[in-house]
Amino acid sequence: MTAPGPAAPIAPTEQKVGPVRLQWWKFGRTENSPLTRRHFKKWWRETGWRHLVGAAIVIFSVFPLVYVLSASLNPGGTLISANSLFSNISLGSYVELFNRPQQPYAAWFLNTLVIGLTASAGSVLLGALAAYAFSRMRFTGRRVGLITLVLVQMFPQLLAMVAIFLLMMGISEVFPALGLNSQIGLIMVYLGGALGVNTYLMYGFFNTVPTSIDEAAHIDGAGHARIFFTIILPLVSPILAVVALLSLVATLSEFVIASVLLRDPERQTLAVGLYQFISQETSQNWSVFAAGAVLAAVIPVALFLLLQRYIVSGLTAGSVK
């Protein structure tokens, strides 16, 4: 018997793509190849059209932001001169924004920051307490209370504007610090309007936390307060971040209630104060208004970047039990 010789080198094989044999480096390089056209049609049908829709949505969403930024850098002060994007660039509007004694933008910014953060923190705390009670405790009227929260939220707070004004006027006669032209009173109104929707939103998330955790803590001697603050709150931190962000954005953009309750320019918020730049027919300055709007957007954007890792999980986890 003869010993087997060395194995012959294996020749490079060609890749099979359906019934056609093509080398991998030649795939897709023939312009008129029917296989290439078929691959493109399949890609367009399954994925390509989504890229086109996504690009259209991005352009539609980004254009207003770009236009406002361009208007804030335009020294003309009118929207007609701002139609040519970034044709004239100047920081004069941002400087003028802080040099108007009649319109204290710095005070408005600070007032909005204090009112927004306080109302957001209060909404989170009160909503979490109410959601914990509805989720973990069984008492008479629990289901009726949940349904009432949903029904009340169907009517916007604006419909109660007359009642809120008369109520705050009556409180001003007894407790001026909580009545009209009071930032604390405005915060209380915001807390009352946001409590219902935040409670129902947190209630769905609280139900995803197993009750066995509460039972184990009860066996160890923990009460409801300790369970709530030391065990439950860390587990539901995503929904707390979502509620804080939504409450802050709602407070920043609210105009009607703040304009009725706050009369002193030194106590007004950004939404009310910025309107003064364009409310007077003979002295409209859209460039300064746009500059103030750009700076006002810093607050929600900074909070969004800080809480973005909680937002997706906070919005979706409560929808599945």
C-alpha cells in the first residue's frame, strides 16, 4: 500500500445566490443585473420607505427650531427679515434681552425655574403617595376614586378659570401670601390640576412592582411609610422621572392661569413675560422674543438629557401588567 500524498489545496469556491452563481466581490456591481434590481426593490419595500418617512419627519420637526434660532440671531426684529435663514447673524437680541428694566427677563427666568421645579417635585410626591394608596391598599371607594380621576381629567383646567380666580380672590382677603399675585398660590393651583393624571399614570407603574416585596417587608416589621420611601420609590424611579419632566414642561408652557393670577411683572413667568415683547402693536420685537424662547428651552432640554435613560422605561413599563 502506498502512503497517501499531501492533500491538494482547496480552490476558492463561489457563493451561491439563488440560481445564479456569483463571486462575493462582484455582487451588486453590475448596473443592469436583474439580481441587483430585485435586491433594491426588496430593500425598498421592507426598509427603504421607512428611511424616507423618517427623513421627512425630521425635517418637519427641526425646521421650526432652526427658524426660531435664525430669528433670534437676526438684528432686524421682524419676521420678514428673518425669512432668509442666517443671512444676518448678531447677538444683539440676547444682549438686549437682559437690558430692559421694564421687562426683567432674568427675574422671569428665575421665577419659572423656582415655580416649575417646585410644582414638579410636589406633583411627583403627591402623585406617588396617591398611586401607592390606590395600588397597595384596599378601601371603600377605591374603584370609584380611580374612575373619578379619569373623568375629571377629561375637562381641562382652563374651564375652571373663573372659579379659580374667585377662589384665589377670596383667599387673598384671608391669606394674602396664597392669593392673587402670589407664586405660592400659583404652585398650589398647578398641583391641584396635575394630581389626577399623574396619579393614574403612576398607578399603572406601581402595579408592576410585585406585592411580595411589601409582604416581606411587613413580616420584618416595616410600616407603609418605610416601605414607600425606602423600597417602592427606588423601584419606580423611571415613572417618577417621567412625571417630573411632564410636569415641568406643562408649567413652562402654561400661560392663561399664570397671566390671570400674577400681576406684578417681577413675579411673572417666562410664558407671560415673553408675550410682552410681541403684544404691543407699535413695539413688536420678534428677534428679542425668539432669543428669549431659545434661552427658555434650555430648562426642559437639560432636564430631558438628565432623565432620558428613565423616560422610555417609565412610559412603557406601566402599560403592561
